[in-house]
Amino acid sequence: MWLKIGSVLVFCLFFMCVSLCDAGCAEVDSMTEAVAGQRFLLGCISCKQREEVVAEASVDWYFTPSGLNDSVHIFNYEHPISIIMDKQFEERLEWQGTKRTADIQIGAIFIHNVTFNDSGTYECVIRRTLFLTVGEHKVEIRRTVELSVVAEANRELTAVISEIMMYVLIVFLQLWMFGVLIYCYKKIYAENEAREARKALRERNQLIDPKDGCDGVHLE
């Protein structure tokens, strides 16, 4: 349960970065452990240093299986077209990066139906062309993800943090409720004391009858 919560937090953070890529950019490292039979997000972010500079980019993903040295070109994206380059990943890769513009800063992809053969090293290459006033400037950025595939999800750091935060939240809520009860008790007690004081004052005023005295002289 906690692992799912942790995964949701990570995905939320990543998709927040994706959705805000037009207004700002934050580089977040990809997760590195996938579960067989599920889908996995290969993260790849490269932020421009100056947002006002017009640019366009293409993204290529390469895969080196565990125990091998030769990499394979598995995916290419040039706005708005994506191409799966390798049969091993046919119909299993889905573009999850920048979609609305050719100025790509998010180069993430989904791997659907992960298998144990998907373990290995993935390299994301973003080739960006900056259109400066003095001319074009080409930049190449590389991001590497070491992916391991497991049969069942392990308790990763995000899950542990999520669990700790959940317990902290529970304790905080309990303390808050206890504080509210004390506050309410004190408030009710103070109101009762004030009400009793007013009642006592009224009773005392009723005992002092102004007709008992004449011209300021009290009768005994």
C-alpha cells in the first residue's frame, strides 16, 4: 500500500514538471526499478538555461541489455512524430514528454508490459538547436537510467518516506484533536464561570433594595 502511495507521489511530481514545462522546468531523476507486467516511466528532462531563446529538439532513446556492451536504438521523437525503432519494444513504448511544441525539454517515455528482458541501461539523447541572434547553436544532452526489473515491488525510499509522513500526519491529527478538545473544555469552563459570576452579581443586586434606605441613610 505504502509503495503505491510513494509511486503516486513520484509520478505526481514528474507529471507536475511535465505539465509546467512551458512556464518553468525542473530536472527530476528517473526511477530505476520496474515491476514485471506493469508499465514504467523512463524519465528524461533537460531544461534550457534561458527560456526566452527559441529552440527545437529531437529525442532518441538507446538500450543496452544487462551483460552486453552494444546499445540498440529503440525510440525516436521529432515533434509531433514518434517512432519505435526496435521490435523488442514494438507497441510497448509511448511518448510521455513535451507534446505541444518542438522545443522539447521533457523526453520521457512509457514502457508498457515490462519484462525481465527490459533490464539494462537506457540512454536518452536530446539534440537541441538554439536559434540565437548570431546564428544556430547545437547542443546534445545525455541522460542515463540503469533499470532493474523485479517480480514484486520493493520498499523504496519514496515508500518509506510516504509511510513516515502518513504516521506523522496521523499523530499530528490526533494531537490537533486533543488540543481542540482542551480548547473547547477551557472555553466552556470559562463561559460557565462567567455565567455563574453574572448570576451571583444579579442575586447580590437583588438583595440590595434601594427602598431600604432614605436620603442616603440605611435603616437597621
